[in-house]
Amino acid sequence: MKIATFNINGIKARVNALSDWLDEAQPDVAVLQEIKSVDEAFPRELFEEKGYQVETHGQKSFNGVAILSKLPLEDISRGLPGDESDEQARYIEATVIGAKNALRICGLYLPNGNPVELDEAGRPVEGGKYAYKLAWMERLKARAEELMAEEEPAVFLGDYNIIPQEEDAANPKKWREDALFRPESRAAYRRILNLGYTEIFRTRFAAPGHYTFWDYQAGAWQKNDGIRIDHMLMTPQCADLVTDCGIDAGIRGREKPSDHVPLWAEIDL
């Protein structure tokens, strides 16, 4: 089974680019972020014609996540547990039924967190975007703990808006005070990893120079001034089944691309 995550940066603007990539890459499951569409407006018929079951958790003009699957989906849930007042559409879960195993898919679009607002003591200002990011990550950690305890194949994949290490940025110095790279953000990410999760891409590609995002400004793509912020974190029961993974970087150079590119893995399910 081939599973992929792709921040498409707006389904309306990127519907053709997404459709072309699906035809070429043929993922069995595609987890999408930033669909920027309410559920009713998502062009599900186009993807259903390609054989995908479509599940969305949308929001007008902002955020929004989706799962497209050629395999049966069960037990679908929307929204990250832990804060009933959170109205941002950033999380969706479902179980994919493979030939030999089932896999819990947790699709996420983690908050960006900028601008970073700190008080005089250097703590995130309550109610600010950075405080929301860190609180969201604590809720994510709680859900990750629950799934780890179940000892079943599960993967948390999506746009994490986290640069884990310096080698994940072409120019790490310019990101030092950014919410994607601040020490509090990276520490929160490591706390999730340290539950026992495997960040699958780095198990196969240890060298720097691998990115999933290039800004539209200042010729970032042409200069390869990228960052790696899209990740797959897997339970041991899932990581043991991975046979290959990669980044489809080349589609960033096409017409009207997203600023992200797909990250994918082959899993023996």
C-alpha cells in the first residue's frame, strides 16, 4: 500500500495539479492539508471517479484536511480531541483496511504559530498563535500516547510546521526565531517522537538537502532554499511494515504548484 501526505494549498487552485499527481503517483491513500474548502464544495466526484473514497473535514477559506482512499475506510473521526472549543479544521482520523493488516491514519495540519508572541519572562502569550500551536501539540501528544498504547499500526502524517533539525533547512539561521524552528516547538515535537514513534523518512535518508516546502517568494525553489516540515510518525508496528519512502520534489517546478510537495511511503499491509 502506498500512502502519501500532501499540503495542496487550496483545492480550488490546485485541483488539476492534484489530479495529475494522483494519476502519476497512484497512491492508495492520500492525506491532504489546506484544502481551504467547506465539505460541500470539495470536488469529491472527480476523485471518486478515480476510485477514491473521499472524507473531508473542511473550513471556509482556511485550513481543512481530507483523506482519499482506494481501500476501505472505517471508524472516521474529525477534530483533534482535547479542546471542544477549537473550531479550526486541522485533524482527521480513519482506519484503512489492507489485505493483511489495518492501519490507523491520523491526518494533521499543525498550526504555524507565527507571529511568536512572548511575555517578559519569555513565555508564549496566552491567546496568541504560538501558544495555540504549543497547546495543540500537547493535545496531539496525548492522542499519540493513546494510539501507542494500543500496539497497532498507526501513522500521524501531514504538515507539522516543524523543522526538526538544522539539516532540515537550507538556511537554518533565518528560521531561528520562527515558530517552526524555535526550541519550544522542536522540543514539543521530540516529546511526541520519544513516545516510541519513528520518523520514517530519516530512517532512510540521513543526509541534508531533502525538503518538502519552498516559499513562493525570492526564488526559493530555483535556489533550493527549502525546509522539511511534512512528516510521517509511525508506531513500531507500522514502521516495521515500511518497504520504501520518498519525496516527490519535482512537482514543485510545475505550473501553479503548491508550495509543498508530497511525502510518501510504501507499507506492506
